[in-house]
Amino acid sequence: MNIPNILTLVRIFFIPLLVVLFYLPFSWSMPLAAGLFALAAVTDWLDGYLARRWNQSTPFGAFLDPVADKLMVAVALALLIERFDTLVLTLPALVIIGREIVISALREWMAEMGKRGMVAVSWIGKLKTTLQMVAILILLAFPPGHEIALFGVAVLYAAAILTLWSMIQYLKSAWPHLSRSM
């Protein structure tokens, strides 16, 4: 067990805390939930940075890090779907969650074929992740209807567009192998 893996486990531990904070009936609970999400986003960046810098990448970390990231994002988006209770937020949130499921399955399938590098994270995926983290942070911190929350929804749509774009790129890259398997 190394520090990058511990940070990933901490991020997973944050998920139920995020849910509890989200539902607490206090005025400070939502800003605290947003702060916890921001801390989780920082640990997502930090664990990868430290693993590369200290040469502490492990198979366990390579498996768990994306799982922790996807779980945190999916849970936060599910909470926000309930909070905002509108198609305007539900649509991009479901696009993001659906893409994560499709690409995770694609990466697993390509890894079984020894072709995982064909669906490695691209700069579009990194930009998408940054935008979705910023959007979720804003949407957790500000109530529906607030001007800044409206900006958060716009950022979530930008993330959803990049989500679709990156998914199409990953599928195009993998298509020759997918089509041979049909």
C-alpha cells in the first residue's frame, strides 16, 4: 500500500460522506459537500501525479483509481439530478454517466485483446473530466436557479459534449477490432 493508493481509497471513503452531507438539513451542508467533492477532485489529480512522480504505479491503483473517479462522479451527478429535478440537468448527467459505462466496458474489452493503449485517455478526456468536476462543484455549492448554478449547468453541457466527442473518438479507434468480433 502506497500513498497514491491510500489517496484513492480516501476518495472512495468520501462517497458516503458526500451523500450524508448532501442530505443534512443544514445551511452549511451543501457548501461542505461541495468542499468535500473539491477535495476528492484534488486527490484524483494528486494520486496520479504522485504515482508517476514517485514511480509507484501499481496494478491495484490502475484498477481502483478510475473506479473511484467514476463512482464519485456518478454519485454526485445522481444527487444533483434529484436536487435540480429537471430534464435540463438530467440529460447531460445521464450522457456523462452512460459514456463512462460504455468506455469502461470498451477499455476492459480492448485490454483483454491486448489493445488497451488504443483507448488510452486523450486530452479531450482530460478536458472533459476537468469541466465535469468544475460543473459538479458549482452545482453542489449553489442552489437551483442561482445565476452561478446556471453557469454550472452550462459547464456540465460543455462536459457532456466533450463526453460524446471523446466517446466517438474511442469507438472509432476501437472499431476495427470491434467490427472483426461481430
